[in-house]
Amino acid sequence: MLLSLDIRDILIIDRLELQFQPGLNVLTGETGAGKSILLDCLGLVLGWRGRADLVRAGAAQGEVVAEFALSADHPAQEVLREAGFEPAESLLLRRINSADGRKTAFVNDRRASGELLRALSERLVELHGQQDDRGLLNPRGHRALLDAYGGHDELLAACRRAWRGLREARAAHAEERARLTEMAAEEDFLRHAVAELDQLAPEPGEEAALDAQRRRMQAAERLRGDVARAHAALSEEGAERLLLDATRWLDGAAEGLEGALAEPLDALARALDALGEAQQGIEAALADLEFHPGALEAAEERLFALRGLARKHGVLADDLGSFADELRARLARLDNGAQALAEFARAEAGAKAAYDAAACALSDARRQAGARLDDGMARELAPLKLERALFRTVTAPAEPGPEGADSVSFEVATNPGAPSGPLSRIASGGELSRFLLALKVCLARGNEGVTMIFDEIDRGVGGATADAVGRRLRALADGAQVLVVTHSPQVAALGQHHWRVAKEIRDGATLSHVAPLSADSRVEEIARMLSGDTITKAARAAARDLLRNSPAR
């Protein structure tokens, strides 16, 4: 609810403070007195796009502050949370407009963007007039209005989930089809590459082993000669024979030396044992250096084949085995492609059936809600002297989407037998305002947290019709807050709170001011609205009758 509006140096307002109340608030005054300026000021602080030259002549800047009361579950609280603001019971919006056109905004004394103000305004205020700023005339918004009226939140959520599931299933199916098409284009390559890799059968670590084997065989001749000479030097014709001779000679002399040669003889025995071990190791090495004449050529061919295939496929030689597994998997997927596509097609068909069911349930609910809305509009139009008019909620098939497969439009026929059509084309100015009011009365239930503003929606009507308009506005304000800018005395008399907007000349400057009216002042203002500049006794009496016949305040 809008609690207050504080305006400084905007157009012909130098300083103005207004305190608003729940229920029906009416603002009246002569044409040009500044009633529309109040809406301009409210639009400025709410971030609406409007006229740029708002600063009062001679002032450096203009400023508007609006205070709103918020319940804990008010939709504006979520907007505040998303913007990083703490939830609050009171919301203070302040916007400064400098003379050069720059605008600065604050939300609860923190700098804020105009975008945030506009997001908040969508949850705080609805402005209705014959130009229908809130979109009642725009068919693109009619489906959302009908869904809100019908309370289709759960059905909409189910439809959106089903739509997401259908889109994901379609995307997965298309992706699999594209992947199989791509693989089919390289089927010959896959089969040839897998056959080539299977024939070679590479093993992890094989390249390093082959390289070491090749280098060893390449050096084998030179190495074998050295090892063979070493073996000969240690054989029976070499070191072994000399050690055996030395042992024999010492054995013969040992008896005469009474143990003096025991240790040398032990050492020689150990040397002969070590020599035998060395000979065995050398013989093993000589055996290793023996290879078949074609072994080197075979090792080189195998090594070159591994490295060539690795270069061909752009992988390491040790990764050829895992690369082959990957190609086999791709080939198996291609071979099983028809079965896989059938599974994806079944998944898409299931998602389509789920979406169709959700969209159908939503369509049925919309048709039922449309019928209820049509009945409600018939009841609302009669008091507005449009009992001969026909309002129709038209639902028709539309391109499927996340919110179903329906288009919704509100159409009217102003007289029996006349063709129906869109509100904006069929209804005249006075009729249009009453249609919009009736539609708002039907659609606004449950929106108690929103301040509704009606800007001269009673234009073009008078007498009993104006009284009916006022009574619908009064009913709409029950448990809510409605602000009405009006020229109709019948509507003004039904207000629960009344302000008069007037102009005055002060120090050579024209200024606008707004004053709350007492009971006596209301009689004078409504009498002026009835009779014009010259207020007669009859006008005052008529004004008292209007006020007396209005519902208790």
C-alpha cells in the first residue's frame, strides 16, 4: 500500500506531502490543476519512462519520495532479496532528477538502478486508464491474465516441466542422429583403422622394449668380441690355468712350511670360486648377445610400424591400444545405431505424450476459467450500463511452448448480433473505460498488496453510469487501496478519502497544491464539479445528496 508521496520542485509543485489511506482515494480538481503531474511524479519515483523536463523552473533538481507498506509475503520482497536488500515492512523509494536530466535512485537509502525501481513498481502499482498502461488491451498479455484469474500455477509449472523434458529429449535424439550421421561418413576409416590396429596388436611399453632390443642388437658384434676376449682371458688357457698352477705348487710346498701357506691357499680357493662365477656370468652375456640374423630386421620393422601408426593417428605409441578400444567402441555404436535411434525416438515420444497431456490439462482449465470470467464480466457489465454488451474469452490453438499450446484474447460485442472483436477496436472511449474497469474488478481479486490507480477511467460517462463506475471502484477498493483521478462528482462522492488539486499564483509563479478535504470542503468541491465556477445552493444540496447516498465510510 502507498503510504505517502513527498514531492519537491517538480514542474509546478514546489513542496507537497501527501498521506494516503487504504480504500478508495479520490483526487479532483480543475483541468490543468496538476492532477496528471502527481502521476508523473509517481512514475518518476517508480522508474517509469516519461517526460524528461520534470524539474521546476529555477530549481537545480527535483525529488520524489514514495513510501510503501509491505507485508512479509508481498511479491516486492522477493525482488528486494534478489537485488541484495533485506526484507522490510516499509519500502522507501527516492529519486532525484537534476536539471540536466540525470537521475539518481535510492531504495531504503541505498543507491539503486532504474531497472530495480521498475521491477518493484510491477509488484507495487497498477495504473489503468483509457490508454491501459498495464496491458489489458494487449492480447499478448491476456493468457497470463486468464491464468492468474484461474489460479493455474500448478498446471503451468507441470507444463513448463514437461516442455523442458520434451526439449531435452528432442535435443538428445537430434544429437544422437547427428553423431551417427557423422560416424557413418567415416565408417570406412573406422573399419580400416580397427583392422590395421588389430593386425598390429600393439602392447603398452612395447616401443621402449623394442628400441632397447634394437640398440642392443646393433651393438652386439662389437660388444661380443670384447666379452669373448674377456672370457678367453679367464679360461683354462688364461687366468684359470695360472691360478690352478699356483695352487698345485703351493700345495706341494705347504707340508714343509707347517701351515704358513694355509691362508694363501684359502684365498686362491676363493679366487677360483669367484673366477668360476665370473665365467658363468660372461658366458650368459655371450649367450644373450647371440641372435638370429633376421631378428634385428624384424625388431626394426615392428618398431617402425608402431611409430608410423602412432604418427598416423596422432597418438603416442603406448596409447595405440586404448585408441584402438575407442575406435572399436565407435564402430560398435555405429553398428548398433538403428537400435539406439529407436530408443531415443521412444524417449522423445514419451516426453511428447507427457507434454501433450500437461498442455491439454492446461487448455481445459483455461476454457473453464474463460467461461467463469465471461460469466463474471456479464455480472460486472450490467451495473455499468453495458448489460447488452457481450464479453468473450476466446481460446484457440497456438504454437506449443512452455506455457501450453493456446492463444487467449478478450473480445467484446457492444450490441446483440454485432460482430465481436478486440476491446481496443470495438469499444468507444466511454465503453472502453467501463469494460476495463469491469475486467479489472474480475481479475484483481487476490491482489490486495497492489495499489491500483485509475486515471480518469470515468471519462465520457455521467449520471447513473458514472455512479455505477464509482460503486465498482468502491467495491474494488474493499480490502485494498485504489487511487482515482476523476472529473465525475458521482465517483468523487463515493471516495473514502478525498483530495483537491488546485493551482495558485504565488510571487508571480504558478504552483500546484493538494489538500485533503473535510466533510464541508467535500460538499463545496462536489458542488463545483456539478455546477462549475458558480456554486449554487441547488448544487450544494445535490452534493450533500450524493455524499449522503454513498456507502458508509
